[in-house]
Amino acid sequence: MRTVIAFAIVAVPVPALAQHEGHGQPEGEKPVDHSAMDHSQMDHGAVAATSGGPVLQGLKLDIPKPPEAPPPAAAGSGPPRAADAIWGAEAMRESREALARENGGMTLFWVQGDRLELRSREGHDGFLWDIQGWYGGDIDKLWVKTEGEGEVNGPLEDAEVQALWSHAIGPWFDLQAGVRQDLTGPERTHAVIGVQGLAPYLFEVDAAAFVSNKGDITARIEAELDQRITQSLILQPRMELGLSAQDIPELGVGAGIDHFEAGLRLRYEFAPEFAPYVGIEQEWKLGDSANFARLEGEDPSVTSVVVGVRFWF
């Protein structure tokens, strides 16, 4: 029996035993001693050349330069309106007109009530309106402006309306010219010339000079700035400066700086088209205008607390 077992062990193939030799803990590789190697004789460039990456050294890239001459004459020799042959001249004419109209050639209208407010002053309450609108295109427009003020349950103190032709003289400003009609006081009709637009730092500016049918020369400069506190809450500082080239006693206007107004209005836009506001405004009559006001028993310096609404459509 022992002889049979011994014979069986001897008969086991050597490769079968070899398969189990590697199940033990493998021996770690011995570190390579680089001190005995001469790296100066090795061609490291050959590694880069055979690594599959691009080799740009010595490569001549024959990229043609863009032509400096104008395009050849044959480039514009095709039919000017090739689509007419496919869709028909009438259909393409309507399409071109619609494209021009929808990309700058449209005729639009716009109306804004910049200030429509009640004013609480010491001694009496008043109201004020400042509304303007235009009709036209990008370059030429017809502007209509009206503003005025008065006492609650009292007469109008001042009112006017302007009709102006407006022509764009740049991306930010329009040149305006037309007529102004005063609706209160001594009758006056004025020729108007001015500019209106957006100054640097987003100041909205409206400046105009007036020459009346009586020969009076006056001017007015208005500027305002929207400062967003949030997306809907906006603080608007505003100023107005009035100038006159001569005394106009019947209007209570003195030569030089006639009046100066400065105000702050805080509005909340429930929608871009509708925004109620509250604010405060201070008005000073200066120079001879202040003297005319005192002669009429008026205070040349007036502070008003205002509440109103700004709208546009």
C-alpha cells in the first residue's frame, strides 16, 4: 500500500506543483542601482518620437496668409436677389420689407408720465404733472411734452405744451426743435431748440433754449438718475436749472439764474409700467426772481413733500 502511495506522489506532474508555488508571499523587487548607468549616452528624444505625440520641431507649416486684396469681381457677379427666382419677386419683396421694419424701421409710439404728483407745502397743497410721449422711428420722432403745476382747489400757476421734431444725432442723444405754447399768464409762444438723451453715468438729460414771440430768451436744463436699491426699489435724484437772458417782470423772472430745483423720489415698481413714489423737493428762486417773488408776497424758498405715480405705456 505504501508503495502505491509513493508511486502516485512521484507520478504527479511537475507543472501541477509549480502552479501552487506562487501562492506564497511574493518577494519584492530589488531596487535598481542607477549610479552605475551612464544616462549621457541615452537618446531621450527617441522616447518622445515614439510616444505617439506630435513632433513640431523642424516642422514647416505652410499656412497661407489671408488675402489683402479686395474680393475678386466675380464674387458679386451672381443675381442680386436670387431668392426671387425660387419664391417669386412679390413674396420676397414683402419679406424684405418686413425684415427692414422689424429690425429698426418700425414706427412706434411711447407715452410716459414722469411725474404725476400731489405736493404738500407749508401753507398750501399743490399738484404737478410732467408727461411726454413720442411717435416715430429710430431716427426721427414727433415729441409732445406737457408740464404744469397749481394749487389744489385753486388756479393753475404754470402750464405749457411743446411739439418737437426730434432727430437722432448719435446713439445717445436727439436734437429737438419745435414750438412751445404757454397756457397760463401772459400769452407766450416760443421757438425751441435743444437736446435730449442719456449722458455718461446714465444721467437722463433734457436741455432746451427758448425764444419767445416777445423776444425773451430763456433756457432750462433737467437731469435725473435712477439708482436701483433692489430690482424694484429705485431712488431717483433730480435737478432742474432755469436761466434767463433778461428780466421778465410780468412773469416774475429775473436775468441770470432764475430758479433751481433739487429733489429725491423713492419709487417702487410693481411693474415697469407702474411705480408709485414718495419724495421731497426743494425749490429756490434766485437773484431778481427771488425779489419778484417777495414783492408778490411769496417765499423764494419752498420745500415740498410729494407723493405720486410714474407710468408709461
